Amino acid sequence: MPAMRTYYPDNVLMKREPGEYYADPMDVAERVVRMFALHDNVADPGAVTLNSTFADCGLNALDMAEIFIALEREFDLEIDEDVCESLSSVSELVEMLSKNPATK
């Protein structure tokens, strides 16, 4: 049986504080990383991790807009444009989505 691939160092996603998250960060991370890996313009889909920045993935502003739209559909929520502009890495995006009460 092949080893299961994880997207976070040492299988530790982030420090969890009780009551701080509205969605399971590990579930959100898997879905977000998959969304990045499936985008046509990602330089190396197999190299996308939580530590990746959007630039590391080879994505420009238009590509990120497409990903944010896809994530809005995936999680059934609306991401504020100012929030989109403030994010620069996959882990920041996962953190934001996990703490958003609208995330499904």
C-alpha cells in the first residue's frame, strides 16, 4: 500500500486552540491544496504544500482570482476582495478559511 501523502510538515498542520476554528483545518487544507494542484497554471502540482506561496506555485493575480472563485464555490462562501489581496501563501488561506464561520 503506497504511503499517504500529507501536505504539512510532520503531519502537524497548525496549533489548534479549542473554539478558534469553525471548520476542521486538516479538511480545509486537503481541499485547498487539491484546488491549487488542479489549476492549469501551477508549475508543479506535486510540489504544492501548505508552505507554498502563491508565487512558488507560479500563479499570477489572474490565476489567483480563478482559484479564489473556485474556493468560494467549494466552500459555499464569499471571500472579501481585501482579504484576497492580503493573503500570500496556502497556509494563510487555509487559516482564513478554517476560522471563517461561513466555511462549509
